Amino acid sequence: MRAILVLCAAAVLAPGVSFAQGASAEQGQKVYMAQKCSVCHSVAGQGNKNGALDEVGSKLSADDIRQWIVDAPGMTAKSKSTRKPPMKSYSLAKDEVDALVAYMLSLKKK
């Protein structure tokens, strides 16, 4: 019963982040910067404007964002994207991927 209460409290306190993730958008922003994602992408006008990620949290689900990170070639084929060059897949620790997903989900229309 106590575990259920903890999970319910987590859902209220951290909407948009699943229990399994436990990651924060702030942690994800740090991973984004450490991985130099801005070489190919931009957020709020900072970085490569050809790969703007503003509002990605309004457009993609957490599962889709995760797949773009871990299997970009598969997602490129699935989406029939003509992105040149196509995004490569990254081998990141699960907690880093979770944090990136949380950060991407925080990027929504204002």
C-alpha cells in the first residue's frame, strides 16, 4: 500500500515523467550539453537551427523520443524522413536516455 502511495505522489509531483524514468528535465539538459547535441540541434535558438527541437515535447511521445535517441536509423526509415545527414543512434546509459527524454518532453509550445 505504501508503494502505491509513493507512486501516486510521484505522478502528481512529476507529470510527464514516468515512474521508471525518475529523471528530470534539468538532468536531461546537462546530458544534452555534455553530448554536444547542439552541433545538430537547437533549443530556444541556441545551436544548429536546421534541427530545431523546440516544441518536440508537444509533437512526440516519450517512447518516440526514446526511439529517436537509441534507434535513429530505424525511426528515420519509419518516418520516411529526408533529413541529411540522418541522425545516428547513441549508446547512452539508461539514466542518460531517461533524462534526455524528460528534457525533450519539457520542450512544449508556450
